[in-house]
Amino acid sequence: MNAAFALAAEVSVDKLSMPALAKQMDVGVTSLYWYFRSKDQLLEAMRDRALEQYEIALPFTGTGAWHEDLRSHFLQMRALFRDNPVLCDLLIMHTADYGAHPSHVAYQRLEAIIEILVQAGFTPGGALETYFSLSVHSRGFAMLERRDGLDAAARENPAATPIDSAAMPNLAKLVEHGYGLSLVQDRVFEMGLDALIEKAKRSLESGS
């Protein structure tokens, strides 16, 4: 299992295979089938571990102000998927592949979060939409970050940023002052997160 997670982190869950895993471990591929009869069975075990790690790493207690708890929760989510890329593969990119089991776990968690937001004054519908908007932002960002990491690992010589200062003066100045042109940046993530939370605060205050 540890070797499977390590290999998947390098190549992605899609490219994980039993022969590649056996090579990584320096064992015969048939020996792996004593433990897992197929890649699907291995992925199911990996998913169960991923769900456990997610549950442990991202508790949502609702002990503080709802907007502070939400912000902290999604900052932790972003860090979790960034630091454990296989969790991103298993819990975001491949959720639909595993049937109802992860959905049941996810719905139990969602119910608890919605209840906390309802107690803060949201309608159930408003609570659901607020959480979903933040979740889509955070999970979409995690997918972009995972893809960028895989692409960077596949490139031997990363290309320089193709900025023509004469044709693109604004971009040239931004790069000169230290701005990155990648979508995946901490301040970009936090700007979107804060904007969505501020929108939710205004909606709650107005009663809409």
C-alpha cells in the first residue's frame, strides 16, 4: 500500500499499474496478486485509506465563527491535497468510479456541516450552496495544482515564460515585479475563497 501511494504520487492513479508497482518493489508481479486480485481491488483499498486520512485531517467542529471555520477548513483542504497528491486523485478526480460507498461517507460529513451553517442562520438551501461553492473552488484548484505538478515532472526543461515586453507591457511589468502567471498561486486561491465567504456573509445578513 505504501509503495502504491508513493508510485501513484509520481505518475498519478491513472498510470498506476500492477506491473509498474511490482517493478518499483523489485518483486514478481504475481506476488502482488496474493494481496490484491486486481488493480481495482488495490484502488479500493487505497481509497479507503484516503478517506480515513481525509476524515482525520479535516475535522469541521463549528466551534468558532462560521466564516472563520469555513475559511480554515478550506485552507486545510487545499494544503491536504497539495501535500498528498494521491488523495486528490482518489477523492476528487475518481470519486465517480467507486460507487456509493464514498458518497455515503461524504454525505454524512456534508449533513454535519450543513447543520452547523443552519445553526449560524442559513437556510438549508443557502448552507448547501455556500458549502458547494467553496468546495468547487477548492477542489478545482486542487485538480489544477495536481495537473501542474504532473506536467512539471514530465518536462525535462521547463520553458521560459514567453513574454514580449513590447507587445505585452502589462504582463512584462507584472513578471518584473514578481508576479507569477500560473493560475495556481496561494493569493489567487485565497482571493477566491475570501470573495465567496464575503458573498455568503452578505447573503446571510440580508436574509436572502
